[in-house]
Amino acid sequence: MKTALRIGLLSLLFAPLAGASAEIIEQVLVKVNGDIITKTELEARQIAALRQKMSGQIDPELLKDATRLKQALAEVTPTLIVEAIDEMLLFQMGNEKGYKLSDDQFKSWLTKLREEQNLQDEAKFQAALKQEGMNIADLRKNVERNFIITQVQRDEVGAKLQITEEEARQYYLAHRQEFSEPASVTVREILVEVPTTKNPQGQQSVNVAVEDAAMEKTKTIRARIMAGEDFGKVAADVSDSSSKANGGLIGPLALAQLSTQLQQTFEKMKPGEITEPIRTPRGFQILKLETLKPAEVQPFESVRDLAADKVHSARQESEFRKFMSRVRGQALIEWKNDELKKAYDAAIAAEAARGQGAQ
């Protein structure tokens, strides 16, 4: 699949340019301070971008439709070529500063990766590398490249930003809704399960007599509780839900995540009150409202660091755009494809417009 996709993606996007310059397009698309970005490298990014947009698997129908494929490539390519050039510029800067990934840093990263991806088994790990068309040397090279790029971003932009408490406070006051805790409920439940059976057509069905018996059992249980028995003890004794191990306790639950019917029910109740039997897909449920906590904005003192982080992130994005604009302006970028240059220029202009809009 990967090999087949690499053939002709860029030619499809810039079909009018094929012909006399085809050999040049195939080999080099752009030079950045003497380093090159090739057609194959860009196509690898295009494939990855299309796979990401399609949840990891490119739709085979897309590959059969030249018009749709060309449109899809036209949508992702401008951003990809900007990213490729920016990464190259940052990598060059990192090399000039002498940044390196140590063996210990790589080993630590690799150990964490293999644990997270359940690849401790060497055979499974090697198989995963092979599937990606890589060996351990390729992996280290990619990791070191990303490490250097990230280090440059951190040193040149992130580390130079200082956020004052007053800036964090002003952000908090202007965005109080971002620091609110949603309304939540804590309840206890008792479930009386209603078994289902398959009918001759293979569909799940409920025997009416069995359902009526479950309803009567639920009413009897509720009557015990209303007569003074402890809800939690009754739940532990008779509930068919796994929550019986905790006396039926559930929560806290975000009120907004519950059904509209339950939200309206709880909003009319007071803590300690018991619902009438409620029919659910599993059976009949009785609920006791333990607590209903309204939505409230957290005080600044408890979210000071979070507010500062939000200011830092927004400022870092703005400062990084300015930084990259300066770096690009000082770079020698030689284009071997006019259409790709137009796509790059359009993406840079769009980025600048977004930056203006965010200010």
C-alpha cells in the first residue's frame, strides 16, 4: 500500500507540470539553506496526513477517484510543505547549537515507548519496526531529529516567556467559564434486572409476566426503604448491579452527561429523597439522591497555575509564529517547483491572517 501510494501522488496534484521537468520534481522539490526536501519525503508526509484524516486507514475508494484524491492532496499539501521547511530550519539551528540526543535519553525514551505500546517482547518490537519500514537506527535518527527540534523551540521561545501573576489573574477574570466545575450528582442505586430472551427471529424480547414480576419486586424493595431500612444495606442485599459492593454508591457524575429525564428528576429532588421505579434497558432502577452539587467557578487561588499555563500556551503560539517568521526571512529557500511555492506562500499568508485574528 505504502509503495503504491508513493507513486505519482505529487504528479497527480501538479499534473500540468509533468513532462520536461518531471525528473527534477522526482528528485528535489526545494532547497533550504542547501538541504533538500525530495518528492519522496513530501509524499511520505502526504500519506501520513491522509491516513490521519481517515482514522489510520486510507479509503481505497479515494485512490480510485483521481478528482477526489487530487482535492484531498491539495487540502493537506500547503500545510505539509510549511511544516517540512520549518522543521528543517529548526533542525539546522539545533545542529548549529550542537544539540544531541544522548544514548541514555534514547534508551529512556525507547523503554517508555515499548512499555506504553506493549512491545517489551523483542520479536514484537522488531515486527513493529518492520511494519513501519524502519530499523533501530532509523528510529533513533527520527527521535533525535524530533528531540533537537523540540529543544530549539523550548530554548528560543518557551524558556524566554515569563508569565506574571497579574497576567494569569486577568486571563482568569476574562475566561471564568473555563475554570468552572460542572454540576454533579452522587447517587445510590438498586437495580432489579429483567432477563431477556431471543425470539425465533433472533431478536431480544422480554416476557411480560417476568417484567411484571420484576416491577412488583422493585416496588416491594422501595417500600422497605421508605419504611426506614438503610438504602445502602438493601442495595448490598438485593441489587443486581455491580455497585452493590459499594452499597449502590455511584458518582460523582457530571449532571450534563445524564439523560435529560434524569437531569430533570434530580433537579426536582432534595438529598435523601428516593425516586419511583425507573425502567432502564437492564430492568427497574431505584435511585437515592445523595448530593447535588451546582456548577461553580473555582477561586483564582486554586487555579492560578492552570491560568498561567493557558496564558503561556497562547503567548508561546504567538511568539513562535513571530520567531519562525524571522527564521524563514533569514533562510535561503530555492524552489524547484513553482506550484509548490504558491501553495507554500498561500499557507504562510493564511497563517499570518490567523495570527492577526487571534490578537
